[in-house]
Amino acid sequence: MLNRLLSYISYGSSFCGIEVNTFDASDQFFAITAEKRKQEFEKFDFYKEDSLAALSQKVGKNRHAFLIINTDKVLVKEVASSFDQKNALAHAFPGLSSSEFFFEVVKFSEKTFVAVCRKEEVESIIRKAEVNHFHVLGFHLGFTSLKALLPSLSYDELPTQRFSITLENQEIGSFSLNQENEHLFCHIQGVEIHSHHILALSGLTGPLTNSKELLGNTTATSVDLKKLFLEKAFFRNGLKLAVTLLLVIVMGNLFFFNQFRKKYQQLDAEASLISTQQRTIKTKTETLELKESIVKNILNSDHSKSSFFINRLVSGKPPSVVFSEIHYQPLERNPRPDKAIQYRKGTIVLSGESGSKEAFSQWIETLEAEDWILEVTILDYGMAQTTRDLFHINLKLNEDSKK
């Protein structure tokens, strides 16, 4: 009971195992999350992503996880079971420096498998995981962690994403690259699991076990990672407890002393609300009056000019040109309560139809020659029907010209 309580305080009820492997020269990430209830895992969720960032978005940030590093930078070799740890490593990888490489050795009755990876590669993956909001609790290399699951696997061959592993009498007999990307669905304690997620499954229990069956130099680093997480968790939980106690104290003070200040706070809040409403009303009123003044000024100052310009346009157009819309000083955008009115000063936008291209061209030339027009821009001209063309033009006006 005490162990379960300590485990819950340290890790919570949600666990995550992540396998990092390589497929078609790119890293892939297989993950499993599950809830731990009464010493059993339930509510499994399975994920497959091409990046830790995408995986973090799916499983949730600030989650602790145990890594199974199985990329193409991890080398695995098979040696005879008669070798001890030191001799197995030397026989599998002669001259390999344990100061530059992480290695793990898993022994069976007939064979021993040795997995190695450069420390800088492992540390790079752990850093990337931390950057993407995973708290790494430890790691294993290759398929060494699979030994803990062998009693639950009753298959002759187990195809993972990278390796196809042959099983004999609950032991690993051999392995080869899974070049055909084969897979199967395993049933473990009533849960159906894709075989490519098996190694991620072995990472679920990584934080809770201290496997003595795996030999190598990865244990110290995993212990340090777990210790760092527990220190952070202790600080985080202690901070939460301190904040909770502080809130309880504050709430107690408020409960006992609030009655003496309640009336004052109520009156002060009402006064502040009234003052705020008055300022808001005043501001909106001033804004509205300013906009009304601007509109009136525009209408009063430009009324005679607009009449002049529009009369000249209507009287000077050829019969084949029909106006559908005339906009004098059109708005730049719809008016907004919190923005100044924006319009195109000294501009007329015309839309309509023309029944004669020649007459339309001559009319445009006439407009360009007018001293009250600075510039004529044809915004659009195209056929709408067999005999009529639509047009859309912009006139830049010389508002200083004589009527």
C-alpha cells in the first residue's frame, strides 16, 4: 500500500513508453500511454508520429516517458551465451570504448545479444525529448527490454518496426531486419497490440522496474534521469502543497475578516462601475459626435463638387455607355466604432456596361483630356453578354479645377 502511494505521488497514474526507431532513413516514434490502476495497466492509447513535437501534441506535454532507442545508430550483434558481460562486448564489438558508447547485454540460455550506441546519439535524443516537453525517466537500447515481455508472448516470430525477432521457448533465438515491414497483432492479457508497438509497451514499466537481467553501462544514466525527474516532481508537488496551504490560510482570513470589509468593497465596486460606465459613455459619445462631424463636413464641403463631377460624367458619356454604379469618394473599408472613417478622397469609381468598344475607347480618351480629371484607370473590362461589355474604372479627380 505504501509503495503504491509513493509510486502515485512520484509518477501519477499515467505512464508512457516511446520507441525511437528508423524507417526509410527517417526517425519514427511509436508510443503507448496507459493508466495504472491496482497494479495493472488499462486504458491503452497507441500513437505513431514522425517527430517528437507531433507526438508531444498528441500525448500531452510535460509527461514522463521511458525511451526505447532503436534507431539505425543502434547496432545489435549476437554472440554465444558462454561469454560474460565484458567478454560478450569485446567479442561482439572488438575495440569498442565504453566511455564513448552506451551498451546493453541481454543473456539467454543459448545466445547473448549485445546492443551499442554512441553516447552523443543517445544524449541528443534525450535532449530533443526534453525540448519537446517529455521528462525522460530512462532508456534501453535495441530490443533488450523485450525480455520482460517474453513470458506473455506465444509467437514463433515477432516483427517489430525495425527487426523481425524469432522466439524460442520464451527466449530470443535470432533477429533480422524487417525489410518487408511485416507486422501482426499480439494479444497480451486481453489487450490487442500491434507488433510495431511491442517495444514501446516494454517501456511502460521501465520507471517501475530495476531489471537485473540487462547488463551494461546504461543503468547509471537512467538512474540519474529518474532522480532528476523525482527531484523536479518533489519540488513541483511541494510547491503545489505550499500554494494550497497558503490559499487555505488566505481563504480562512477572508472568511473571518470579510464581513468587516464587505460593505465597503460593495460600495467601492458600485462606485467604480458607475465611474467606468460614465467614462465609457462619454468616450463613445465623443467618438460618435466626431464621426458625425466628419460626415457632415464631407457632405457639406463635397456636395457641390460631387454634383459637378457626376453631371459632367453623365452628360459627356456616349449613349452606348450605361452606368450601373457611381461611387464618389468611396469608403476604404466598412466603418468600425473604434476606427476613424477611411475613404478615398478625390476619387470616383464607375461601373456599368458598354455596347461599343470603339465608343468606350473614345469616351476614355475624352475623360483623360478633361482638366478636372487627373488620371483614368480601367480596373476591369470584359464581356458579359454577346453585345454588352462590363467595365469598372477609377477616376482620380482634380478638385482644384474650375467648374
